[in-house]
Amino acid sequence: MYNEPIISSQREPGSHATVSLVIPALNEARNIAWVFEQIPACVDEVILVDGDSTDATVPMAQHCLPTVRNVRQSGRGKGNALRTGFLEAKGDYVVMMDADGSMSPAEIPHFVHFLDHGYDFVKGSRFVAGGGSLDITPIRKMGNHVLLLATNRLYHACLTDLCYGYCAFRRSFLDQLDLHAAGFEIEAEMIVHALRSGLRIAEVPSLELPRRSGCSNLHAISDGRRVLRTLFSERPGARASAARAERSAA
């Protein structure tokens, strides 16, 4: 895993990889226009995964970007929405980001740059030089720190951020990511599966912005517990141990 400085925010000359942007949304009509207006030219398709919004999220998205692909998620939760979007993506690279305005689409070329240069999985970090957060609360910061320490210890990694869902990866590695999570813990599941699979991972600085309007669907305590369970259940050897225990009990 590498933390390297960004060399350029522009698409590399001669790069022909296509980019799919997956955005899960639930009642984000007041935020989606700001997000869509800033999507850079390197993005080839935008997939909005709607969680059965009761506001004008979908019409607003279509008004701002007539070419947007609107997909209705098959179940409930952020994890389900992302998995639905990933399966619909056609690009060589898949970028995931939130619809609430807390992540700037202008940073997408940074992620693409590292994928163009041989990395398989690129994650945003608020805690490397050039990154930051204008929104994180003390309890969220403390929880992220504890979960990050657990991740680095369990997976022999040296990550600087964990609970931040601005990521990109090569679509050809979707099977290796082997995603099953239904909720916010999918972000941790993606990272630990990338680590466990030996994917080449890069962290890039990212600035987390305040949600532009509305209330977050994140619940720090309950979602933190789910992330912790994911870290322990997915650690190397855990599945084999569970399988042996089941066979012994049979």
C-alpha cells in the first residue's frame, strides 16, 4: 500500500480506460445538482442508484444530466445500493462517491491517475498531506481511529483512513472484492478484501466537505459495531476457522 503525492489532476494522454461513476442516493434532491454539475470529463457514465427516494432525486438527476443511468437498488442499505451499481457499471474503472456533496467530483481525476499508473484499488484519505475534513465529529474521528488501528493490526497494513467511502477500482477485480455487505460496512469490506487479495492499493488525499443539506443516514455507534464485526469476521483465517467449527459441530 502506497501513499504517493498527486502528480497531475488531468487525464493522462493516451489513456483509453473508461470510467463509471456509481452514486447511491436516498432523498438527495437538494444535493444532487451540486454533485452532477462538477463531474469531470474523464467520467464516461454516471449510474445513480436510487433507494426508493420520496423526493425529486431522480427527476433532478435527469434534469442535470440527461445521460444518467437511473437504477433502482434491489434491497436496502448503502452496501446493497453500491453492489447494485457495480454490477451495472460498464467502465474499465469504477468510482464510488456519495450524493450528499461531502465528496468533490473534481477529485476523481486523482483516483483515475493512479489506476492509469498500475494500481488496482484507490481510496481517498482525509489524513494524509493534502487531505482533511470539514465535517468529521470528535466521536466519528475517534471511532475511525480505533477501527483503523484494528485494520492495520489484523491485516498487516499501513492505511491512514478507513471509514471514508470515496474509492475507485478496476472493474476486472470486482469478483476479488467479493462484496456481500448491505450497509455502511461495505466500505470496510471493500478495503479488507482488497488487502486480503493482494491488490495494489494507493491512498490519495481527499477533502471531506460538510453535507450540503439534510441529515446523514450514518449512525456512528451501530454502524461502527458492524464495521468492527466485518474486520474480525473477514480477517485471514477467520473463514477457515468458522468452517472447521461448523464441521466439528455437525
